[in-house]
Amino acid sequence: MKNRTILISLICLFLTGCVGLSSKGVFGTGVSVAFDPRSLGTQIDDSVMQKNLAARLLLKDKSYLISVNTKVLDGRIFLTGKVNDPEEKLQITKLAWETKGVRSVRNDIKIKEDFNFKQSAKDLLITSQLRSALIFNKKINKRVSIIIFLQKVTTRNETKK
């Protein structure tokens, strides 16, 4: 009888621990689990894949913790951030493909460029001139949001650097 009481108490203790986990979700809040259209199993698989990839990136280089972001949705890995050279970008892509259960990898990691104050000042000047010209133009609808992309044509020697 005494053993049975202890056994029932232990089972109740473990079950209450499980209720706490299930109400919060395995890796997040219950709200995110409830509103996510993916099944719970897919969410868990994606979360495990993301943690696995993040751990391997951290082992590869600690700076990736801050400079590289990963997101996994339905087995698809999305990579964003900035790295110093193209070799690092390729290594991170390879690590992502080596993740168990991956279906595809989209690599939007950018290569860091050297900061050039003079070029940044020119870009800011051109952007402000274009915005002011657009604002004062009476023919343009003012409710339209304006996004300006600045592109630079480079020579072959500049692209090899």
C-alpha cells in the first residue's frame, strides 16, 4: 500500500510537469504553437533543426552567433546576415545542407564590404536630393511610400577585390 501511494505520487508529479510543458509548448509559448499553421510535429522538427544548425555554426565560429541568422520552416532553412568573405558563405551553406531533415536551403547572406565614408556621404546626398525632388513634385501622389535603391556599376577589377 505504501509503495502504491509513493508510485501514484511520483506519477502525479511527473504528469504535472508535462502539463506545464504542454501549456507552454515544447520550445515556445502556447500561443505561438496554437496560431502556427504547421503541425506540432513539424514545429518540433523545425525547432530541433534550427537549434542543431545554430549549435554547429557556433562550434564553427563564435562570431556567427551574432552575424548569421537562421530560420527553419517546414524543413526549409533560410540564412541571413553578413560574413567577411565568400568562403564563409559557402561553408555555412554546406553546414545547412548537412542538417538532418533539410529539404532546401535559401542563402541570403551578404558579404561585408569595406566602409567607405566618402561613398556613404555621396549615397546619402543623392538619396536626400531624390527624396526632396519627389516630395516637392506636385504630380506625385504623396501617399505613396518611396523606397530608393542605390546601385553602383563596378569594373571587373573592383569585383575581384
